[in-house]
Amino acid sequence: MALNLTQELREHFKKPFGTLYKGEGHEPIESLKQDLCNPTKIISVGDVVTFYLIKSGTIPDICVVDEKTMRKRASKEVIQGTQMQEFTQKSIANPAGQITRELVLVLHEAMGHSKPIRIFVRGEEDLAALPAVIIAPLHSVVIYGQPGEGVVLVPVDEGKKYEAMSLLRQMKGDSLCSLLEDMMKATQGRQL
């Protein structure tokens, strides 16, 4: 079971899904940290974003990494910087341009943990921000890198959940959308 990215949506995903903080390295992270208002959960997607978030002293509740940046192997410093002892480690397969059932289920499981979790994706984690927004408790944040531009902060509210669900319905695939809709309904109107 998987959802597959279409060519039409590929262009749409080049636009930020939340607020873009321009810059490189620690600069956009320091800027966005000022806008974090005690979120329910912090979910980071991407190795470089996760590395700088941790380096700034903010440990994400859930991080999704693939040990790559711009489809090339991430530096040893970045990889090691996302492998903190505090993290429970999970490893899954998720091919490029897809959102698999395995990714959705591990994200769902991770939302219920109180200990930080590092999800290592064999393949590609680029699309993980969308199911993360859908599954995350209200008032959480999803943070991901926008290639060549900076970092995007997505505050999780009902509007963003529906917007993410609408985008996923446009992907090619199977009944994964109904599973995500059920998970989304379970998070509405309550915080974990």
C-alpha cells in the first residue's frame, strides 16, 4: 500500500506548506524557534533540519531522516548529530516519491510515545511531512527543509490537516487515504 507522487503535484510541493524561514544552517532554526509556542509535539523531517534543531538545543519528539541531503549522502557530522542516545530508533522502507503504509503506521505509533523517536527511512523521507501533519496532535508543529530556500514551520491545526489530506487525495494510490482520514479524525478536538 502506497501513495505515489504525480508529476502535477511535484510542482505544487516546491511551494512551502507553512511559514518559510529563509537562510541556511542555524539561522532559520533560530528564527523559527522564536515562533514555537510550547507545541504539543515537535516533528522534524529531514537530516539537516533535524541536525540544526538539535544543535540549537531543541530535541524533536519525532525526527524523520534518511541520512541524505539533496539526494546525496549527508555529512558524517549531520548523520551523527541526529543519532542521539535519547532517541528510540525505528527503521522503515519508503521509496522516493511515495508515502507507504509502513511510514504512516510508524508515524502514528511515534505520536503516542513520550520518549523522542528517530525514524530512519531507507529510501526517501521527503513526503513524510504531509502524513505527519495529518496524524500529529493539534497544536503540534512539523518542521522541514525547503531545498535552496530555508526551513518551513507548519503549525498543526484542523485547517492544515484538511489541506494535507486534500493533497494526499490527489496522489495516485490505494486505500491509504482512508486510513489517514481515520487517524486524522482521532486527533481532532483533542491534544495528546
